[in-house]
Amino acid sequence: MNTIKSYVETHKNRFIDELIELLKIPSISADPAYTQDVIDTSTAIKNSLEKAGCDHVEICETPGYPIVYGHKHISDHLPTVLVYGHYDVQPPDPLDLWESGPFEPIIKKTEIHPEGAIFARGACDDKGQMYMHVKALELMNATGQLPCNVKFMIEGEEEVGSESLAWFVERNQEKLANDVILISDTGMISNTQPSITTGLRGLSYVEVEVTGPNRDLHSGLYGGAVANPINILTKMIASLHDENNRITIPGFYDKVEELSTEERAEMAKAPFSLEEYKRALDIDAVYGEAGYSTNERNSIRPTLDVNGIWGGYTGEGAKTVIASKAYAKISMRLVPNQNWKEITELFKNHFESIAPAGVKVKVKPHHGGQGYVTPIDNIGYQAASKAYEDTFGVTPIPQRSGGSIPIVALFEKELKSKTILMGFGLNSDAIHSPNEHFGIFNYLKGIETIPLFYKYFTELSK
């Protein structure tokens, strides 16, 4: 433990500088204009894994963006840890809300991060957290503390659905064979109370289009006489929730897992201040499904949210038109047992059925994935718990996350191994938002904690 702390302390400035250089590359997988930047980032990851001590590293071509694969093999008689991460990032929009350039990393001190935090797109999700594992490998190699075999699989399409990853995993099961999968793409409760994510919600993402007249119309000459697609779309969306904020799609809740009173009571033990939560978001009240707490609403209950809506004239000044078309992007977060393809079909059928005469509706599915729950009685969870306890001084709390990592369920299906989610980010780190950041404390603490997972997992595997 002292050797680990000493190595991190000695090399921390270099660790930070290397991450900053990685964050300067705008690897936005959703925008084809950044294709070369995404590819350049895969090369940077390959170089970093080679320097960290991997025996072999390769950039594997896929139908989409490449996957970086690397391994360090010690013995056939030792367990193998497969590390997954992603090097692509979300688009930085809206740019005018960033206090500094999204790809011009800067370190600033905040109330939550008095040691400073790196502000940049991808700082926490997921370049910073992924790079902790690269540096942890370097540390274990340099200090002779790598106790088992390790493989890396770092992809470039997580933010757009990981379609090529599924293709790659199905075709490389022997190459990816492992005893446990380790991911840092989640968060923890606080810097004094760590937690381990034991559940993820699934996802269904769709785009809807409502078409009325064959062209934009003068709102004076035609207003009140023809269906306005924007008016219609907003009414249709509003109808997707009832007065208790339950989703109204028929069959939507048929397979929803209902947690017992005892399980909900255990969840409630996690430290949480509703007043601090509201203050951090600058809201005067929370909102959601009746009968559930805030932490339950954003973890064990399914949701439906509009992520974007547009149509008509949105420029400066006024333009009196009835738009021919209106659009919205909608995501549904799903809980275990809900099949995302089934939910997508239920949404499509329902949304098309509620369209009034005078408009045409089109539903375009984008991507999705299954929810996931990992048991806390397996040796992977126990190893992670002991590692956090060593570095933070307190036992981590198991916690279900509201987010989605669709490929986790895929890993269990194809590779037959459990995934351990060792996140070091915080809810306040603004992932997917302007001014995303990752605490220096969290970054370095991750590099310090990950080698201990390897140690305990190897010991518990004997």
C-alpha cells in the first residue's frame, strides 16, 4: 500500500499532464466531422498502453470506429481481468455555457474539489476514468505488483450505442476470455463515502417526426384551419405521462421489477440530503413518479424523457409560420427485466396510434440496451469493496445507478463473466453537460485503488 501511494505521489503531475493531452482531442463519435479525431484518439490509447507495459497492443478495425485491445499475460494459472472503457465523448453543445473551451482542459478549484478538478469534455466520462486503469497498470508493472493477467478493450462508440463493440465481442470471445470485467464509467456517493454500482438501467432511444401540410404555411392565412405539427407533437408528448407521472404506454410496466420493502429500506440507508440536491441543481422542488423517493426514481424506476425538440422558426426576430414538420428525440431508461426492443416497439405502436387525423407520424429507433444487476456476494464485488475500504478508510455502499451502460448485459451473455463497476466520479461532475470535470483527488484515488482490486481478486480466486 505504501509503495502504491509513493508511486502515485511521485508521478502525479505526469499522470495529470498525460490526461490533459488526451482530453485535448475532440473524439466526438456522434459527429462525422470529428472522424479523424476519434481515430487519432485510438492511436493515443494504443501508445499509452504500450508505455504502461502491455505485452501486445493492437488497433482492431470494426464496421465503425476501432477498438483498442491490449494484454499483459503472466501465467495461465492466474486469473484474468478484462478492463473495458471508451475513448469517445459526447458533443459539447451548448458551447456558450462552457466557462472554458470543452477541449481546452483547465484545472480549477471548486467547493467540492478543493484540490482542483480538470474541466473538459470527457474528463470524467470516460477518458479520465478509463485512463486511471492505464496508469494503474503502469504502477503495477513498475513496482512489480501485477498479481494476475490483464486485458484491455477500449472502444470508440459508447456514446452512440456501441454497435461495433457487439460485433467485435461476438467474433473475439476467445481473445476476450476473462474471469471478471472491470469498468470505471460510473460514480460514487462522495469523496468521503465511496459506493459500488450494482445495477444499471437499460435504454431505448427513439426519434419521432410529425408531418402536417406539405410545406410551411402562413399562420394568419392557415392558422386554426390545419393541424399544426408542433402543437400536435407537444400534446402527444404530454400525454405520455399521467397525473402521477406514470408512463401511459400500454404494457410499459408489465415486466418492471418491483423491489421489496426491505430492499428499498436498504437503499434508503445511503447518505442523501434532498435540500443539498435541490440547491446543487438550483430548483425549489423535485419532480417524478408518485410513491417513490428521489433516489428510487432515478435508479429503480423506468423513465421517459424528451432529450430534444424542434420545428418551425427559431431564429432571431419573428416569422409567422405553421411548420410542415416537428421533431423530438426521446429516451426511456429501463429497469431489469424490461427488454429494450420490446419497449421500443410498444412506444412506436402507441405513439403512432395517438396521432390525430391531419398529421402523419414516423418513429425512428436509434439504439438501446438491457439493464443489469450484479450480486454483491461474488468475489469481484468483495475484492472491490476491500480495495475501496483500504484507500478511503470506510466500507463502500452498494448502489444502483440511474445511468445505462448497455454493453454490460452483452458481456455477461457473450463472455459469461460478471462486471464490477468501480466508479470514481461524482454526480456533480456534469457529465454530458457543459463544464464537465473530474476531480484531481478522484483521478489519483482511482489509480491508487485499482491495483488493490487486482490484489484482492487474485487472492480470493485461489
